[in-house]
Amino acid sequence: MTLVGAMQLAVVLPAAASLPIAVTGRSPNLREAVTLSTAVVVLLLVASAVPGVLAGERPEITLMEFVPGLSLMFRLEPLGMIFALVASFLWLVTSIYSIGYMRGHHEENQTRFYACFAVAIASALGVAFAGNMLTLFVAYEVLSISTYPLVTHSGTEEAKRAGRVYLGILLGTSIGFQLLAILWTWNLTGTLDFEAGGILAGHADGPAAALLLALYVFGIGKAAVMPFHRWLPAAMVAPTPVSALLHAVAVVKSGVFAILKVCVYLFGLDFLTSTGASDWLLYFAGATILLGSLVAMRKDNLKARLAYSTISQLSYIVAGALLASSLAATGAAMHIAMHAFGKITLFFCAGAIMVAAHKTEISEMDGLGRAMPFTFVAFFIGSLSIIGLPPTGGTWSKFYLALGSLESGQIWMLVVLMVSSMLNIAYLLPLPVRAFMAKPSTDLPDKITEAPLPCLIAIGVTSLGCLALFFYPDLLYQLASLVGAGAG
């Protein structure tokens, strides 16, 4: 199969699978077999494109042309390859986890969950393969709408309120800021295509470029740059597999991916450096990194703590894009994958604890590690990756982000990254320490065991992934270094 065919089919298959998933709802085993088999095929299709991209191939296809130079098109390049690999691999793992979680927690509306999840993955892959800003915008909006039923899954008033916040902020920023930025870009350049080195040089001066970049950064609300971050903690009312989708597989990653794509392939790193257009926005990224970590420290609810941790970690990637150096862009691209594996492991563990022990507050988990050692060891591994400590993959992405701060002369951002990593230690490591070392709580249920086997399989895969990405980062680094070099 050609790379173009593999790219198209990888997007079409999950969307098409949503129909048989919906039809087979009365037979859970068949429904989940459709989900898993589709996920395997999509992963194989995406993986088959890696050698071609590394060899310099950049396949593209125009799906629909509205006027000359304005079309819906797919184009595969190194950054999109990273995001597509992360999304397709973790869809398979999350689907395995969901079987254990949704059944173990006796969730309702499971068929709707699997169907909407498939559509969300299709739109995430559409974002990954977008060849221009118009295509990315369309896929981005489909992702927002398709995940709304997942956020409001439980149907409670709290879930409905969270859904309104979720959709309101994401659509409001996208239509109010991002769409304006897209129209402005088209007016300046006559194109929206992503090109190596960018398209805006010679079309916008320093102040105009700075304002245009701000419209993109704040208009891509899924990146959760403060003050447009409230949707993310609000969405924590959703089931844990949805939280995994939001934080690791598709939603937030599509946001930071889009910002990195804009900086590298619309503005161009050299243009950002020469104009200083991104310098002032770095302060928003730095503030989000620190404030997100500080708020996380104060949260006793585990999912809420992880939500604010995600807000902080996303701005590592935003900062890497705004630093406009090759090393920082390389680190930002790597952090898309490193954070995905670390954070999805933590959310999987949070869901396992809720299913097995019915505990959601950290203060109630003392001694729980003795009954659930596998889960809490995995939580420890995921925490190390988020912190950026060996032997986990997060070490490498933070290393290149630190080097990028030095390369761009932004020493204060290096200090922010170091302080944030220390705050990561403060809000993540106490949980496994308390779980293994503290005296067991008297109100723990009797005969607690580990979560259902599918949950444990998924947790094992992602925690091993955190370790594997430390020892075998070569493929990811090769793709990310092409991003840092501005290769399109």
C-alpha cells in the first residue's frame, strides 16, 4: 500500500468503525472486538509510514479544493508522524484498559463511549495529517464536538455543567481567536499550507507577527495555556478512560501539536527568532508551568491533581515551540510522546484505584500499595517520567527543552523548568510513598485486590513504555530532530 493510501485509511477506518461499534452494542464482546481489531489495523497503517518519512518522503493528497490555494489536504511529515504514532498506539492500549474499567465500574452507555472514542481518534489523526491550517481547523473542531458526549458520559447535572464549560471554552477560543488568525494568515500570504521554514516571513512585521501568534496560541484552547485552561479540570467528571483520551491520546496533544505546527511550519523558527514575536508569550507559558504545578500540590483529589499537572506539562511543549530554537523544538516534539506515556499511566492507575478500592482522595490511600503493589509501582514509574528522571523517557524531552532554553538565551525559562520539576516531585511522589510506607487507613474495604486484568495489561504496557523510551529513544529522536531542523 502507498503512503498516501495508508494515511487516508488510517483516518477513515476509526470513523467508519463507529457504525459497527454502535450496531453491535447488544453484544459487548463483539463490540469490543471491533474496537480492538480496528485499533490494531490503524496502528499498523500508521507504523508502516515511518520508514518513508524518515527517508524524506512527504506524501500528500488534496481531498477538496475550494479556490486555488485553499483546500482540505493531508500531508505526512515528521511532527505529524509523532502525533499519529502516539494517538494510534495509545488508542489500542486505552481500548484494552476501557474493557476492564467500563465493565468493572459497571458504566452505562458503553456503546456510545466506544463509538465516540473511535470518531475522536479519527479526528485526532486528521489533525496529525493536516497539510494546511484549514484542514487542521476542521479536524480540530470535529474532535471538540465528538468528545463532548464523552465528557458528559454520566449524564448528571455536574457532567452537563462540565460539558458546557468544556465546549464553551474550546469552541469560543477557536472561533473567536484561531479562526481570526487563520483568516489573517490567508489575507497576508494567500495560502494556509504548512511549509518548511514557514510562510509568513516578508508578510508580517514584528508587532503584527506577535499579535497573530497570540491569536493562535490562545485560540488553540486545547493547549490549556492560562487563562484558557478551566475546561480541562472541569472535564475530570468524565470516566477515567475519557480522562486518558483528554490528557494523553488526543485532545490536549492536538492542542500543543497545533501550536508547535504553527510555530515551525507557518511562522518558521528563524522568523520567530529574528522578530522576537514569541518572546512575550513565553511569560504566559512559564506562568502556566509554575501555577499549574502549584495548584496541583493543593489538590487532594487524585484526578484533579493530575489535571493541573497536565496543564503545567502542556506548557512545556508550548514553551519549546515559542523558544524558537532547534533544540527546544526537538524537545517539545519529544515531550508530546514522553508526557503521553507518563500521564496516561498515572490516569490508568487512578482509574484502577477507583475500580478496585473505590478511593479518589489521596489522603485516603495510605497503605493501599500493599494491596495493589502493581498499580502503585506503575504510578511511581509514570511519576518519574513526568518529573523527568532516569530511567524514564521524560528525561530526554526535558533535557532537550533545557538545552533549547540555553540555545535561545532564555535562562529564566531554564530556571522555570527546574523549579517545575521539583514541584513535580512534591505533588507526585508522596502518593506512592504513602501507599507503601504509611499505616493502612482503617476505612479501607476488606479484601482489596488489583483492578481487572485488562486494566493491569494496559498499565503494564504504558509503564514499560516509559522505561523503553529512555533506553530506546532513537526513533522518536530522529523524527523530533527533523522537526527541530524545520523539515516539512
